[in-house]
Amino acid sequence: MNTSIQEAIKLVEAGHTESGLKKLSDIEPVLHDEDKAIVAQLYYEWGMVDKAIDIISDLYELYPEETELTCFYAELLIETDNEERAISVLETIPETDQAYPESLLLLADLYQMQGLYEVSEQKLLKAKTIVPDEPVIHFALGELYFTQGAYAKATRYFQETACEKAMIGGVNVYQRLAESLSSSGEFEEALKWYEKAAKESIEPHTLFGFGLTALKAGSPKTAIKQLTELKEMDPTYSSLYKPLAQSYEEEGLYEEAYETAKEGIRLDEFTKELYLSAAKSALKTKRLSEAKTLLSEALALDPGYLEAVFTLLSLHLEEEDFESMIDLVQEVRKYGEDDPKFSWFLAGAYTQTEEYDKARQEYEKALLHYQKNEDFLFEYAKFLLEEGRQKEALPYLKELSNHHPAYEEIQEMIFRIEDENYLE
């Protein structure tokens, strides 16, 4: 390497960047082409891609047969979003050249960026036939299939890669394999690889995936450990708070769950799931007023958030606040949201507020969806009896009796109806 280039490198590494770059600029015109390529590589490593491409584009014109140079030129073109030119440059490399598999990898990456997954797959599979044991090719196939949601295929290639390499291009292969397994629902197997990934390189995305997978695998203690470590590493990683709160809740640590969800809300006030999580923990810790407020805030973010609606309806029902139940359902329906359970809740609420015509209409709507639901049928039958409609109630009571012959209350209702001779 030219001594002047070495001096420039020392200046940059010592923090005298401006002086180092000026030295390179001054000597560049008189350098041999081989040294110019070295300078271009330095520019690229230092993040000055435009300077690198100015040099390499000239060298490519002079030496089109130098395929390593061609691949580097293509990489620079990709960095500058000149994808079409990169493709045309790479396609000049002949199949007999040793750099051909590398060119196929770069082409596959380009086609994947353009959403042409089948073409990308063809390039990678062709590269694999040439270099069948190359981990980089296996890894690229894994990445391609993972992007498409073909997790079983992705897992196969990530496993092949993991047998040879733990890291590729700064990417943790074990983490990719763990994520692929987790996405396939193989949570227990995924945990083994997350453990390896964490030992290889601890970073936020790995810890989050580890914790989330542990929660899905039914190991909330492990989830708490990993997500707490992530929180200590990066408390602004907002996605961690919901699964961490859920993990605490599954462990029966409702106070910790509540505080965690509230922390998440302070960090990200637009995630409705955090409000619901905090509300559920508030209910467990007897903070009923706080729970109502949190549920209302969740619904302010998304009026059609059904889980929050049903939680709040159940809370109103428990408190026998039937007017609030009616108001809530009516408000949600204004936004075009509806659910058969709304009619069931409303029917009971209207019954309690003695609005029997409205109750009957809602019961009849709900009946279309809950003909096999025993709790609903029993409630509806009792409503019909209170309305004096014994003949209509009787079939539902008999249906219930077939399933619960020892249920005395149902038997007594049937006996009373038949005894009073309401049947024709």
C-alpha cells in the first residue's frame, strides 16, 4: 500500500479526519489504479459512498474483466439506489468466473428489494448448485423465505447456516433461527436458540424476541427476566411493556403488571393495548375508578376496540350500572361497530331499566347467534316467562333440561308451566 495512503489512514484514525481526507484527495490523481481501488474501499468504509463510486466507476470502465471490481461497483450502485444499473453491471459477469456466485447473491438481493421474490429465489438456488456448502447462500435463502412468511423453509436454511456460522454480516444467525422457529409456533425449540443467540450477542431485538417467545411458551418467569434485562438496557424500547405486563399478570404479580403498563403508557400514549392491560391489572388490585378511566382512554383511541368494550361492559354490569351499559353500546354502534354480544348485554340492561320492548328486540337479535349457548337460553327463557310468554319459553327450558336433567330450577319451571295448563 502506498505510504501516503497509510499516513492518511493514521490521520483519520487519530481523529484528524479533515487532514486525512485532504491528503487522500491530494494524492489521488497520481496514484496507480490498484491504489485508487484501495482509496475507494476506504471511502466506502468511512461512509463516503459517492467519493468511492466516482473512483470505481472509472476503474470499471478500464477493467471490466476484473470481476471483483465489478461486484464492488455493483455494491456501491446498490448503496446509491441505482438498482437497474447494478443489475446490468452484475449480468456482465460470466458463469465461468469465480465471482459468479457472488454476483448471483447480489442480484438476488436486488430482486428481493424490488419484490421479485421468485427471481431472487432462482438466483440463490443457482448459486447453491455452484457452491452447495456456502453458509452465506444458506443464510440468504433463509432471509428470503422468512420475508415471505415461509417459516418452515427459512428454519431449514437457518439451521444449515447455524451449523457453520454464528454471525454473518454482523447478523446473529442463532437469533434469526430462533425468530423463524417462534414464527412457526415452535416456541420451546426457539427458546433454545434464543439462549445461544443471547450468549453470542446481547442486543435489544434478541432480548425482546426471547422474552416474547418465552411468554408464548408458557414461561412467564423467563419472559420477565429477559424483558426486564431489555428494559434496563433500553427503557425506551416501547414494545417490551405490554408483554412484560402480561408476564407479571400471568405470575399473579398484579401490582407489578399495573405499574409496568402505566410506564409503557407514559412512553407511548397511543398504544391502546397498554391501556387495556393497565385496566385489567387495576381491576385485580381493586382500582375500579382507575380501570374505568383507562378503558375509556383506550376507547378514545379506538372506539371499536371490542376487548376494551366488553371489559368495561362487564365492569358496569358488576356495578349494576345499567344506564352506562346502554350508553356505551349505543356510542360504539355509532362508529359502525357491532357484535352479537352487544345485544345480549343490552337485553339484560333494558330488562333491568324496565324497557321491555327494547329488551325483547335485543334478545331476539342475540338469539340468532346464541341458540346453542345455555347461559343465554336460560336468561332468555326467564325473560319470556316474565313477559307471560310461557309457550315460547318452554322449548328452551326443555332443551336445557335435556343437558341438565338434575337442575331443579329448570324442572320446576317446566312443571309449573305444564301444570298451569298453558299448553293447548
